[in-house]
Amino acid sequence: MSRHKLSDPIDLDTMPFAGMMLLLIPLLLASAQFASLATVDASAPAVGLETSKPPAERLHLTVAVDPSGYRISAASAALPTLGLPPEGLYVSGAVDDAAGLQGLTEQLRTIKQAFPAEDSVILVPADDVPYHHVVAVMDASRSDTDGSTLFPAVAFGGMTH
């Protein structure tokens, strides 16, 4: 019977593997998407800038958005020429109500037909209006259902937060 001598155990060199993991983990963490960011295409209000129209001739169209509807207002002399009350027009429409957004678009279409040179609207959302609803109102203000342009220059106003 022959005796086999046990050989010494082989030491594995794990340093290359550890070095690879040290590089791979931060790379995977850096490539992971933790938050999705989006941008809203809106212009800043033109305060103090020279405009082509005198201030008295500007429409100053404003749409205040709250959870139950929209208040459309403009310069004091503009809306009565359309047969609308001088204090503004209220269009009812709850959040995610397509009929309310369509009613808003119809009123803005009427105003655009009376003031075709105007291209700006100021949106004033209430604090409790969800972000996706503000974006839907922006879309309804920019273009009509047939694709024609209404008020493409949307600016935010009246927000304090």
C-alpha cells in the first residue's frame, strides 16, 4: 500500500476578483435610474421687457386653475368686448375632467379669434392642483383640438412656493 502524501492546499488569489467588484458596484449604482425628471416648456413672464404693443393694448390673458375649474380673466376692457363679464369667466371642470378642459379650450378659442395677435397666457395654479393637471391645462391652452395654435407662450404667475 502506498502512502499518498497530501499536498499543501492551494491559496487562491482573490484580489483581482475583489478589485473587479470594487469597480463594478459603483458603476452599476451610477447607471441606475433612481428618479425620473421631466421639464415643462414654459417661458418666464416678460416683466419690464420692451414689447411691441403698448401696455393698454395687451390682453394680459390669465387662467387661474383650481381643483374645481378655471377662471379666465384679462385686461379690464378686453373681455366685455366678447360679451364676457369684466371680472372674468369661470369654466367648471374637476381634475382629470376632459369635458372641463374642452370647455376651457373652447373659451380660449373664442378669445383667440377676437385677439389673433395675442400668443401668451399666464397660468396661475392653486397649491392643491396636481402637476399632471397643470400640464394638461398648458396643453389645452397651447393648441386647439384640431391642432391650430391658440396661446403657445405659456408663463406661470402668482406662485409663491
